[in-house]
Amino acid sequence: MIVPMKKVSLVVLDESRKESLKQLRRLGVVHLEAVEGKGAVLASYKDAAAVTDKAIAIQDEIKLPKKQQPLQVSLDKDASREMAEKIVSLNDRKKSLFDAISQGTQELERFSKWGAVNPADFAALAESGIFLYMYEIPEDKYALIGDDVRTIKVNAEAKTVRFLLLSDVELTERPAELPPEAYAVPMPELSTGDIQNNIENAQREISRIDGELLDSKKYAASLASYRKLLATDIEFETVYSGMGREEDADEEDGQDGAVRLAWLSGYVPVDLLDGFKSACEEHAWAYAVADPAEDDPVPTKLHNNKLVSLIYPLMDFLDVTPGYLEYDISGWFLLFFCIFFAMIFGDAGYGALIALLGVGMMIKAKKASPLSVLISLLGLCTMAWGVCTCSWFGIDTGKLPETLRAISFRPVSPAKIGDKATTNQQILCFILALAQLSIAHIKNMVKYRKTLKFFGDFGSLLELWGMFYVVLDMVVDSVKYPLGITPETLYFFGVGWLPLPFVAIATLGVGFVLNFVFANYEGSIGKSVLESCKNIISVILGVVNVFSDIVSYIRLWAVALAGAAISNTVNTMAGPMLGKFMLFIFGVILLVFGHGLNMMLNVLSVIVHGVRLNTLEFSTHLGMTWSGVRYRPFGE
């Protein structure tokens, strides 16, 4: 269930603001409303956090085998800050060295055809009245240089001539006698020898920095702890600097000693309210308690029994939280997710491996965590469905032991009824859709039982049941489930000999009318009908959406079919290898790799498809948007 909340407002003396916040954090029950912090202290904490995050990211890029992981060394808060700054500084220096190496390498490549070049030599000759300038020109254009231009040919390679232009005076402009194809080569800032030495020195320094960064891995745990402390400091300082405070008008007039107040607001679960009140009385805080307003950002705290709470690790992973005024569907989420998971994996062998994984996690941790119990439960559900459908590692049912075929459930077992099991599995998917979506509208009907909006959701329920038959006709078997009058038409309860197709269409029509009239009811039927008329296209498309939502559940069968096909393909490829001694090991590797890959794909399918049916189709019919904010009390 969603724990009821109370909105609380707390007023303290401004002079005791910091100490009061520390006491409130120790109490750890108030989910504070968001405030905007400010100030130099908060800015320094955020800067330190940014530097630490960068340092941790730099360390994470250094990969070491598990056996070479260094022993961790503890650092205090100040030393951790200095180490983070040092790591970032070393990494920045390393980047600048790489840039210098890149630039130096480009310079060496530019002068690789010239040989050793030293700007000092050119400067010395210039002091003696000999001015030399480097040029490059296409080989066929070199002969066009006139005799009045003195040149010294250095070399010719790759149809390019390199030459020195000789002058008795310093040239400030390009000589007009040079062909336009002549390219002036800029003089390097350093000699090529110095550039090469700088590159080698930079490479040695990079090696030294890499060694220091590698050595810093022993402080990884300390940096992680320091980052958590910074997160706590940032949270505290944000609240401290962002609290509402009373303006001190007397202080501006030069009168000191005025009493100022500070305040904040938040939310406390009703089951923890007594503890909050006791703390307020103990510390002499003024407080007020009220019911939250409809537009208040009330956090959501879920509280369920141990079985239903098994779904929490998945909800945490997906980061989905129902709104405070929405439903807590944790129990239904767990129930249908287990069913969807089992049907998507669809293999008893896979289920056994998953269950063993969960048990292994419990043994390793020496306790049963919610995650390990959930994995074990999902494995057992998958095993149960695989036993029913006679699916064991994708092995052909004809090759399975008679015992496994005998314990399978006839209506969905290909081993007993052949291809008819496929049709029955499809129908089961649609039955699950009908059941889950009906639960959604029944919950809404209970919610609106005291208003006429009840009939709007009752109409949606009738639409759902009528459309169910339409889906059976259009997707499963139009002969067995016809929409028209045929000799095969089924009759409904035998009352009045009404054919089932007519009953389904009538149910759909009545449901549409009820939904049209009452879906938008807010105290006036006329306004509700008018609102439906304004959105007539959306109302009509709503009927189509009911059809698509039911059909969407066929994905359970389709994805399972794809997984079974992959399993069968892997077995077919590996089978011949297992019969030959020389290829046996390769066959085993292929089986492990193929089935392992298939299980990974099935995990992705569960996340994409199994979760979607709960968080989209089911939630849409409930009217849920998962817009909630998780209850996170201000605490240590």
C-alpha cells in the first residue's frame, strides 16, 4: 500500500538553524520539499564533488585483472580531497603531453624530407648577412625560376623540389620573381632535434604519470567514501542555505539582537508522525501538521508484506514510482511479471538455471536478499511453465523421456496435442490480457463507486470483454469464433438463443455508450457528453486502442517462439559434434555459448516486453502515469 503522508512545517530559531538541521537529519523521517541552496560553501562542496567524480572516472578507466587489484589504503577527508585533485591534475598533464607529442610529431613529419633543421643556424647566418628561406615547388616548375633569384637546391623527391632562397638582405615580402607555385615553408620554433627530445621526454613523463595513476587505485575505496560524504554535505548545505528565513529589518536600522526565525516544509509518514512530534517537543521546535493539498509534491512510500516487496528491486532498477494519489500495484506487478517472465523464457531447463543462480546468490551472501529470492521465484515460475509446455533446453519433444512428456499440461503441451497447443497458448495470452486489464477497470470502478464516473469504467470493462471476442475472431480462428451467423456459431448461455457474436458486439456497443457518456463525468452528465463530443476522434480511437492492447499480449507467445527457435537451432548445430570424440568439446562450447546468448536475449525481452505490459498497457487502463517521487527522508 501507499503509506499516507502528512505535510509538516517546522520553525526554528535562525541562530540554532544548523544544530536543528543536524538533529532533524538524525531523526531521519522528514522528506523535505525541494529548496534552492546558495553560497560559497555549497559551491565549494559541488566543486569538490565534480573533481572527485572526475578522479573516480579516471581510475575506472584503468582496468586491472582481479588478481592484480591493489590492497586499499584508507585516507581521511582532507587527504582524499588532495588525492582527487592530484589525480585530475596528473590526468590533465597527461592530456597536455599527448597534445605536445601530437604537435611535435606533425612538425617532424613536416620537415622529414628536409633533414635536420635548426632555426639557430639560420639566425647565425643572418647575423653574417646571409639570409636563407625554405621553399617547396613542383619539380616541373623549378626550372621557371629566373637566374636573378639565387637558390640552393636541397633535394627532389615525389616530384617536389626543396630549395633554399638566398638573399643578402632580410626579405619582408615574397620575391616577385618566384613562380606562384613556390610554397614558403614556415620556420619551426625549435630545432628538429629539440622537438624529438621533447617527444621522448613527454613519453617518459607519460609513463611516470601512468605509474602514479595506477598506484592511485589503492585509494579508490577512500575516494568513493569521500564522494558519499560530499553528497551528504551538499544535501545538508543545500537545505541549510535554502531554508526560508525571516528578514531582519531592525538590523538594517543598526539595532542588533533581534530574534530571527527560519523554517522549512516536508512530509512525514503517518506511522512516524508521533516520533516527529516528540522530537519537536524535545528540541523546542514549532511545528504544524496538515493534510497535503492535491497539488503538493507528496512523496510516495510503499509498504507491503515480504512477498509483495520482492518486486521492489525491479522497480528500483526501472526507477518507477507510483504517484501519491495513484495505485500501489506492487502485488499485481509481481504476479503478472512472474507469469510474463515464465512465458517469455518458456523453458524448464532455463528456469532451473535461473533458480540455481538465485540460490547461489543466497549461499554466497549467507542470507536471502529480496533480489536473490526474486530471481529464485522467477526461475521456479519458468520451470513450472516449461514443465507444462514440455520445453527443456529446446530439445525436440519426441526425444524427451516419456516421464517429461507425461507430466506436461495437455492444453498447452505440443507433446500431447501437437499444433493445437500453439493456438491454445495464443488464447491464453489474450485471456491474460483480459484478466489484467479487467482488474485495472475493476479497481477504477471501486475507486469511483460513489460517483457516476463508475459507469464510465464499467463501460470500458464491457468494451474490453466485447473486444476480446473480436480479437479471437481476427487473430486466432475466424471459423471457430465468427462475427457473423454461421452453423458453427456458439450460443450464449442458451438464453433466448442469442448468438455469441451478437452478444460480443452488443457488449462492445453498450460499453462504448457508457464510456462516452460517463468517462469525463465531473458532476454534470451534460458536460461529460460535451467533453466526449469535443474529443470524438480520441474516443473512437480508444476502441481501437482496446483492440491493440489485447493483441499486444501476443508478444508473450511470439518472443517465446523466437527463443525456442534459437534453442532448437543451437541444438541442431551442436548435435552432430557431440557424437564425435574429437569435436565433443567444441559441441559443448557451442551449446554453452548458444544457450547463454539465448538467455541473455530473453532477459532483454523480459525488460522490453514483460515490463512494458505492466508499466504501459496495464497502467494506462488504470490511469497511472508513474509520476511519483520516492520517499527519501532527510537523514544521515
